[in-house]
Amino acid sequence: MLQPPPARPGMREDEVDTPALLIDLDAFEYNLDRMAALLAPTGAKLRAHAKTHKSTVIAHLQIARGAVGQCVQKVAEAEALAWGGVPDILVSNEIVGASKLARLAALARIAKVAVCADDALQVAAIEAAAADAGVRLPVLVEIDVGAGRCGIAAGPDAVDLAKRIAASRHLVFGGLQAYHGSAQHKRTVAERRAAIQGAVEASRRTVEQLRQQGLECPIVGGAGTGTFEIESVSGVYTEMQAGSYVFMDADYARNLDGAGAPIGTFRHALFVLATVMSVPLKHVAVLDAGHKAVAVDSGLPVVWQRPDIRYVGASDEHGKLEVAPETTAPKLGEKLRLVPGHCDPTVDRYDWYVGVRGGRVECLWPVSARGGMH
């Protein structure tokens, strides 16, 4: 059920009902512009990952700054974006099931839509859906470049699958999906660089073998917020699929630069605003934001700009805070910003973004692809 918005434009931030999903618009716009500036001299394009923001508004803001389109993980996410006017969408994932593939093929009538495959049976099913809909669907071959999740082996196996796609009257070989997800959160530059070097070489080798078979590779896509600066200058990758950069989260903030300091390339722009609902002890306070308000799979949230207060535990509707002995506990009714440990699943808990600037609510944006799991 769509929830009523927790705020209205012009309202002070401290009047917003909680828990609420806040965007600091100044930091958010900085992140959009920063990514565009970093990629501009590399020749690589941004295909921003909408599984992070699930918002047609944000998708259009990214495209206005040069993104070639969006990528998503689910057909439902693709539908929300296409219905909202996003013209170029890649489902950077395998889709299995006749119903889902029929929905995907139907979207090809209103947007450019592509999908990934790592198995000939998937290709046959996509082909059948495209034929039934009377469309041609681009299909990228996903190769395993070290993540150990989805993906066919790079090299000859990937080439054979690409040839199968290219031979179809209803499909178009779209290129390679070469995303190394686990590399994004390796903490040191050396660790990230070592992991991505393997991905670059596997992709380079596969592209060359495709060319030897007469197949050009229009897209080599992958990269993320943690590693895009490596892939973008590789000369192999053409599209960067970073998503979390628009918001950042507490986990990405733990990545380090070459000097061993937090990278700081992007700013924290996404917060969960929460209210102190109980102060049962001198150095303990409880927020109205627990598991249902903020994802904890990548660690507990961090209380924004309050190193003296730690979020130490969550239950369904409560977040427990510990306050340093030399600090006075926050007051009953006081509102605090939390930086989520993982932005993507936190966003999926909310129907609305509350955009704030200078302590005032400036806009409300729907999380249009919320709950898009199918």
C-alpha cells in the first residue's frame, strides 16, 4: 500500500514525520556532477544502476548529465523506468520464466531494452519471447570475472554463446556483462586493483576472441562505485554500472584510498531520519528506526556527525543508541540522521524520498520501483 508522504515542501526538517528517507540535495547533486566529471575524460559512459535509487526522477537527472541509460536487476524495475520515460534500459541480470520474459519483450515497444544470459537455455527462452512479441531483443553474455556468482566462463564458452545469440533472427548480440561485485567492497586500493585487473584481462581476451569470430562487442559493461575509476581507464570497459555513488552508505565509506584514508570521492546524501522515542537510561536512547526502517546486512547505521553516539542494536521498530559517558543523551523527540550501512535495501523500504536543502523540505519524489522483485 502506498504510504502518504511524511512531509510537504516548505516544512522544516525537524517537522518531518519519521522514519523518513531523506536526500540531502546539495550532496546528491554534487555526487551526480562529480561522477560526470570523472568519467568525461575517460571515454567510458555511465549506465547508472537503478537498483540503488529505484526512481525515474533520479534516472532522468543522471541522463541529463550524460548517462547513456540505466541498468536494473528485475523486470519490474525496468517496467517502472520505461513507463516513466527512461529510453535505454539494461537488465544486468538473468531473467528466467515465460511470464517475466513476455513482460520484458513488451517493454521493447516503448524503450530500448536489453537483458543478460549465461546459458543457451536462457537464450532460447528469450528468443521465444521476442518472437512472440514481434521484437528483436539485445542480449549480453554475462561472464564470470571473479565474483563467483552468475556468468559463463570467459573465452571460448562465452564466444559460443554469443554466436548462438547472433545467429537468431529475434535477438541481437549486445556485448559482455563483466561485473565483479565482490571487488567493490575490498578495502584497500591494492586489493581492488588486483581483483579488477583479472576482470579486465578476462574481458579483453573474450572481446578479442569475439572479433576473431567476426563479432563486434558494442558494450563491455560492469564496474561499480568501488572500482569504476579502474575499469573506466582500462580501454576495455565501455559502460560503468555504478549505482551507490548517488547516495553513498556507511559500508562504502569504509573503502580506503592509497594513503589509507577514507576515499571521500562522493558525499553522503542519503539518510534515514529518526526520532528519539525513549531515553530509559542516562546513556541509552531508543529511536523509532529498527530493522523495518534501515537495512543492517552491511553493518549497523551510523549516527550522522555524532561520533559520541553509536547505534548498537536493532529490533523490528526500535534502534538502540549508546551515548558516550561525557555526552548528554539526546532528548525525547529529538531527530537524528542515520547513514545506512547499505543504501539499496534501505531505499526499498520507503515509498517517498524527502529532498531537503538548508534545513527545509524542497521536494518529494516517489520511489517508483519500490518492491520490484519480479
